[in-house]
Amino acid sequence: MDDFASLVQFSIAVPIVAAFLTLFVKSWGRPAVQIVSVTGFALPVIFALFLWGFYDPSTPGGYAFVSNLDTGLEMIGVGLHLGLNGVSLPLFVMASVVGLAAGLFAAQSKAENLSRYLFCLLIMQGGLMGVFASIDILFFYFFHELALIPTFIMVGIWGGRDRNYAAMKMTIYLTMGAMLSLVGLIAIYVKSGAESFDLITLKAHLAEMPLADSVQKYAFGLLLFGFGILVSLWPLHTWAPLGYGAAPSSAAMLHAGVLKKFGLYGLVQVAIPLLPDGMGYWDNWIVWLALGNILVVGLIAMAQRDLKQMIGYSSVMHMGYAFLGIAAMSVLGVGGVVLMMVAHGLTVALLFMLSTMVHHRTQTFEMSEMGGLAKKAPVLAAFFVCAMMASIGLPGPGLANFWGEISIFLAVYDFRNWLVYAVVAGIVISAIYGLRAIASVFYGEETDEFIESQKEVPVEDMSWAERVPVLILIIVMFFIGFFPKTVTESINDALESEPVYAQVEE
Amino acid sequence: MSAEIFQKIAETNTWSWIMPELAMGLLALSLLVLEVILPKVAHGAIPRIAILGQLVILGHVVTGICTGTLPVGEAFGGMLFFDETGQLFRVFFLGASIFVSYLGMVSLDKRTLPQVEYFHILLVITAALMLLAQANHFVMLFVALETATVGFYILVSYFRHTTVSLEAGLKYLIMGALSSTILLFGIVLLYGAGSNPALAGSSEDSLNFGNLAGFLAANPDDTLGLIGMILVISGVAFKVGAFPFQIWIPDVYQGAPLPTTALLAVSSKAAGFAMLLSFSKVFSALEDWFYPLLTALAILTILFGNFAALTQRNLKRVIGLSGVSHAGFLLIGVITARTVDWASIAILFYLFAYLLASAAVFSVLVHLNKDDDSDLTLDDLGDLAKKNGFLGLALAIGVGSLAGIPPLAGFIGKLLIFIAAFKAELYGLLGVAIVGVVVSIYYYFGILKSAFFDLWKFQTDEEEVPTAIPGIDLGFLGKLAILLATAGTLLLGFYQSPFSSWLLG
């Protein structure tokens, strides 16, 4: 199996190498930059799909495609330890696909200093691939930061309204979250006495001698709130809508779609398996805070007049379902969370991209100033409706989100019956704001503002260059929607081998 | 005179052990000689000769470390003690001196001031600091420290035509003299206590570190010894800029010529930590006092440095105050050295990361073409990325490393300190450090924001076509220097093998 380990390394290295190449080929003109960067985004997709094809789901809980490099911190048990298991592989593939779509969209954007923009985006992509391929939890954190820094830069330089404030706020919040989770990881490392940051070693070590309850409690607390800030857990979510509202769309796609899943992934793969008793203590907290995400943030999302902000809030709201699924602590619930992470990554990226395309046509994000766009741009409308339906979680024709959410609901029902009412209320809320957004943007009469702006910028339907990245995301979304088993099998196998999740199931 | 005597002299000759320091002194003198004998047109070569000479010495020390041929043990009757850590401090001070020489070359070229003296004094300071890091005796320590400090007095007020530089010089002189007095008073008390024949463990040569440690171990309750230790630590706290001895830092950093600021920020601070590392062995018998004292210093230093830097707009003040907070992080490292055996490696790594990052930042600042570098503000960074993308990137890497952002060396430095602190169970300190890091993001981010994000602020005004901004010409040496600093920062960020194998091997 380890024959393809180098492909994992390449999928991290290729975007980073391409990033530096874009700076060098800048003098050859725009097409050269576009070709280099798109190649940098496309190769990881090919590698990731190839790895997916060769992954053996029966690998017993362990990791495939493992490689280990010493970077010089062996003395404290850190090494570049890469590999993929059933949970990380789907996310790895999703990251590469969203990256390709974001890259294709960015490459055709009118951003000033395109080569530097693509440089940041490619570095981010390299970090994202690394996050899900790291078995060493310090490198897991390291790659997350590698992807995070370009986000701040992109928001600050290429962002929209309020970009300076948004970039600053994001930076401070996310640094806080990252520092808390770093201390949590260090706590596990030091207290376990395993002298290693390697997840496999840590698991084996802690399975034999688990940490004391008090240690688990505070270490899990650190990780929960550290990761929680990064995943926009209520009430620490305020950076997210603001940041996404200001971020250039490709950065928002990669951050909301992929990078934000770092925290959930960290909880599922690191925090809960290593600190099961700590999870037991914080379980109730997670439930209540997640309800805050679903209900409070949901209502705030309903009140938004700005399309991009609304999508930002809705993405925060959906994290609530993920937290609830995690709180259920069963293979069904957590498996649903992982599936939803994949699906949500695709849909939220799609929504951010489509909302920017809407903006190109209406020159505004204010929904009250839009209307009747469907007549002018039917294809865009169709894609948007499709993405919004998926995001709401309608049991539409093979939409991936539905399978994730339904498993979460079933698990939550087993966990605490009454929670289902809240969850259903959440679905209603998201249906209200989602459908209302569709109605006000695409249907109804054309508003005066829209008619005005059409005089300056005539509205056309989507060009093929715009359709390609959208189609990539939609096709993958439908594929997972129609054949969820292709993904869930490996997820469930991996989760069942974790005693924490399997126990509750019995 | 038989051959035996010569042989004996050769065997016991420890002068060759301080070859690098001697060579630095000779190089310093030869610069003065060169000024006299070289024709005026060739004077421009003198700084380059200084840099070249230091590179040769650095090469000598590094090959010595790599081949393991450098001596280990006491020399000069216990005045100096040579070990691995001391060698690394030698490398550190030489590296810092080379960078400061480069900064001085750029900075002094723009001014009509005597040039050669600057490099002369710089080399003497560096030689003194190299000896200081290997001192094993309080007399040696004090003499080396004063040699360096007197040199600093001159370098701080080197821009004698500007009042801020003179003011900074005067402030540094008064504060420096005060701290030297405190330190000396502490040393005298330790001497008095340690050579009291009535007490156990006393010795004639009670200022030798080993003897003093022995005395303190025999008399851990000695009041004089305790007061002496507190005063000595206070003197050192002045050097590293730890609270409450940091008050001189903002003004002096601002007023001093930029290269001197760099030297103060890097070498002077590192010298303090070299001393603290050796003191932690000397005062190990008093650890119930030594470590709580340092803990209090570390907490206050981190909080003060970061919060004070928040409101500054003057670049040199920001860097100075951020340096105060770095001193706090390093103090945590010193405290963890009590229980974690690799903590001194963490401190050295942190220092080297700090050296490289500071070198990158100061190299950028020195190229900003500002006549009076004492009022460099954040606004002067505006459009930097447009004027010169290379400088912009270097600034980003330097500041990012100071802020401790992966994948830069500063992150690994902080990480090692955090892990060590956790191992030593210093949870309170760790919490303070986390707060410090988050607060520091604000002002580091502010620096980057003014260098990058205000880049296209006129973009919306179609009418206002920005006039061509003059680019900045770095020259070959400038590019090389900045490239070295940034590449080193990046390399140590994700590949620490060279460093760790060097330290452990």
C-alpha cells in the first residue's frame, strides 16, 4: 500500500511549488500564471482520486499510504508523518476538488496582481492538503496555520468592504483559537508521557494507560474551545460572517469549505479518541452551544439582507448540526458529521462562488436591490437553486448533504429525543432564509437598482469558463449524493475501529 | 631555557582557546590602522574588510564546532569556562555583529560621520560579549560586560548631530551606569559573603562561579548571598529589558542609530540570557528564590511588553517593546531549564530565530531611505510592497517569525518554549504567554497591514494616477544579506535538522 505514499507528499508539495513558480513566470504574462496555477490545483485532484481508487477500506483502522520524514525535531517526537485513513481520505479528496474549483475561479478573476493572489491561494491549498494527510498532530496544526496565514493576507489585500477590520478580527480570533488548541495538543503530548506527537503512537499509548480524569477534562476543554473558535462555535462565531463577507470569494470558498473543517476533524480524529472521558464531561456543553449555533445564528441568518453575509451565517449555523452529531458519539452520528463535512464543503464553496457571480451581474450583495435575475441568467439561477437546496438539506435528488444530516438526526434522536425538535426547527429556519434568498435574487420583478446597473453592465448568463468550476463541484456533490456508500463505507470502517465510537453503538 | 619549558608552556597555553576573541580585537585595531594607511578613496572598503574578517572568524568557530576540535573546560585560572553552549553564543554574537556591520555600512554611507570607529567599537563589543558568554568568574563577567556597555554608550549616541541620538545616549548612560552599579553591588555582597572565613564553604576566590555555588550550597540561608543574588539578577534584567528595568528601552531604541538599535535588540539581550543561564547553575542552591523571582519578572515582562507595544506607531519603539516581550518568553525558557534538560537548546533556538527575524526586519528598515531613522513610523511602510516586493516579503517573513507564525523559525522557538513550560508544569506562565502571543498579533499585524494592505488605497480614484514611486535599490550585498536572513528563517521553520543535530551531535 505504501507504494503510493509519495503521491500524498506530492499533493502537498505540488501546490506549494506551483505557488513559487507563479511568481517566477509572472513576467511571461497572464496565461503562463494561469496555466501554472491551475496545474498546481489540478494535479492534487488527480493524485487524490487515484489514492481514493487504490484505498483499501478494510485497512484495519490504520492508515494507508504512510510515510515518515524526520525534520529535525525527533528529540521531542515530531516528524512529518503522513498517511490517510477512512475519515481523512474523503476530506482529502474534497479539499482537492474544492481547491481546483476555487483555483479555476480565481485564475479567471480580475484581481489586481493576479500572480500574488494565486500565490496565496496555492500556499493555502498546500496547507489544506497537509492538514488532512498528517498523522503527526503537530504537523496537523502546522499545516492548518500554513493555510490560515494566506487567508488573512487575502482578506486584507483583496477583500471587499471592511476588509481591514475583518482581517484584523479574523486574525485575532483565529490566533486565539489556534493557540488554545496548540496548548491542548501539547497537554496531550506532555501528560501522556508518550514523548511523541504521532497520532498512532499516542492512541496506542493512551489505550493502555488513559490520562487521569482531571487532565482529560481540561485538555478536552482547551481543544473544544480552541477548535470551537476555528469552527465558529456559538458564541465565538462572530469572526466568520464578517470575514467571509469581506473575503475574496476563492479565499472564502477554501476557508469556509475546507479549512474550517480542521476543527471538526480535530475533534473527531484527535480529541475524542484520545480523551474519551473528557468528551463525556463536555458533552452537555457541546449540545447547548450547538443549539446556539442552530437556533440563534439561524435566526440571525434570517435577518440578513446581504447575500454573502447570509451564506456566511448559514455556514456557521450548519456547524451546529456537526457539533450535535459529534455529541451523539456514535458511528452513525460521527459518520454523518464526516459525510456532512464533505458535502458542506462542496456546497458552501459553491454558494460563495455563485453569489460572487450574482454580484458580477447585479453589482451588489444587497438582496433587496436584486430581483428577476432568473430571466436574464437562467443557468446561474438553476445552479444557485440547486446549491441552496443542497445547503438546506432537502432530500432532493441525490444531494449529498441530506445523507449527512439524516444520519446526524437519527443519531441525535437516539442520543436525546427532544433535540430533534430543535433540529427540525433549524431546518425550517434554513428553508425560510434559503428560499427567500432565491426568491428575492432570482424571481419577482426587476428592482429599479437592478435596472439601473444593467444599463452600465449588461447581464449575460454564465460563460463556459464560469460553468466549469461550478460543474466540478456539482458533479462531485451529485456523485456523493447518489452513491453515498462510496464514502460512508470507509468512514464507518475507520470509526468502528475507534473504541470510543463503537462502544456507544452496542 | 630548555625545550621542556616551552613544551610546558605550549601544553598549558590557553591563549589559543580565545583565538576568536583575540582575532576580533586584532581586526578591530587593524581597521583603525587601515584608515591611516589606506588612501582616502579606498576607505569605503574598510567596512567590507570588517565583514569579511568576521566571516572568516565565524567560519573558524563553526568548523571548530562541527569537527568538535574546540576545547572544553576551564581556562585562565577559572576565569573562563568553555563548553558547547558558549560556542553557540560565540556563533550567535558573531552572526549578529556581521549583520549589524552590514546595517552600519548602509546607514553610515548616507551620512557624513566617521565610519571606521563605528566598526571598531562594534567589533570590540562583540569580542567582549563573546567572552561574557563564557565567563566563569564575576570579575571576568563584570569586566566583559562593562567593555561592551561602554561601547554601547558611544554607539547609541553615534549620530551626534541629532538631539534624539544624544538624548538616547545620555539616558542609556545614566540607566546603564545605574544598572552596572546595582550589579557591582550585588557582586561585592556575594564576595563579602563568600569569603567570610567564619562560614562553611568559604574560599579565597569566592567570585569564581564554582566556588560561589559551593558556598551558597553550604549556606543557603545567608542573607548577604540572597541580597547579592537579587541585585545581580536586577543588573541582568536591565540588559535583557525585563520589567521593571525596561523603562529605558523605548526611548533608547528610538533615538539610537538603527544599527545600534539592532545590536541592542539582539546582542545585548542575548548576553543577558547567556548570563542568566550560567547564573542558574551558580544560584542553584537558592532556587527557592531564584525561580519565583524570574517567574514574576517573566509574567510582568510579557504583559508589559505586549500591551505597551499596542499603541505605538513608531517602528523602532514597536520593535523595542516587542523585544521586551520576547525577553519574557526567553525568561520562561530559563525557568524551565530547572526541570527540562533540553530547555537551554530551546533558548538558543529561540535566540537564533530571533536573530534571523530581527536581521530581516532591520535590514528592511535600514533601506527605507528615511533621513532621520528615529521617527520611522508605520506610515513610512506604506507602499513598501509596491516599491520593492522583495523587501515587502522580507518584512513579512521577519515580522511573521517574530510573531511566531508557522512555518517560520519563530514558531518553532515558541513551540519549544511552550512544550518545555508545560513539561515543567508552569501553567500560569503558559497562560500569560498565550495571552501575550494573541495580543502581539495585533501590533505585528499592524506592521504588515501598513506595508501591504494600504497598497491600493487610491485605487478607487480614477483621476488620481499615483506618481511613479521611486524603487529601492538594494545592491548585491543587500539582496544577499536579506536573502540569508529570510531563507534561514524559513528553513529553520520546517527543517530543524541542521540545528538540532548540531546541538545534540
